[in-house]
Amino acid sequence: MASTTVSDNTIVGNDIGVYNYATNADTAASTISSNYLANNRYFGVFLDQGHTALTGNTINGPSNVGIEAYSFSGSAQVSGGVLTSNLTSRNKTDVMLQSDPGAPGPAVSGHSNKFLGTGQGVVNQAAGFPT
């Protein structure tokens, strides 16, 4: 079991700011905290399989999605996370939950987050949920 921490960084002008992926055997939680992410074209943070704690990040657009949690079919772990005290702004969508057909939906919870000046706040398009 290993864990990854990404903290206190400025991440600007990429396709994806932070891509979190835990290997099949890695059951420890990753931490993404106190980062400034801006102008990342597709996603500020992309949560692939594994559990992640996102705390105290500023995620400014314009991005398609500020925080994406996506569960792929065939993944060994569900994509999931706890979102706490993050500020997202100027993204088309602040938080998007999606999954492939047949895959379990992402497991995401949150509190004390701020979603400002966006087209959509939190959108759940995981398979099996209405869009």
C-alpha cells in the first residue's frame, strides 16, 4: 500500500492539472491539497480508480470540468473521494460524476466547498443514474 500526496503547487495551462490513478493493489488514499490549478483545458483534477481526499484547493477555469470522478469498466477499484473546502470557479461544470455502463458509479462526498460562476455545479451522469 502506498499513498500519493500532491500539495502546495501551482498547476496552470495543461490539458489535465492532476490525474489521480491508484493501481489495483494500492488501497491507500491519495491526498490533493492546497494547490492552485487554473486554465487546465479539460480537467482541473481527474479521479480515476482509487480513493482521494481533495482539501483546500482552488480550481479556476476555464476548464471543461473542475473535478471529474470517472469509473471505468474493468477497473479494480471504484473512483472516489472526499471533497472538502475547495473553491472552484469559471469551469463549465464544477464537479462531474461519470461511469462506463456496467461499472460501479463513483463514490464522492463533500462539504464546505464553494462553486462560483459556472454553468453547472455538481452533475451526476454515472451509468444507472438519470441525466
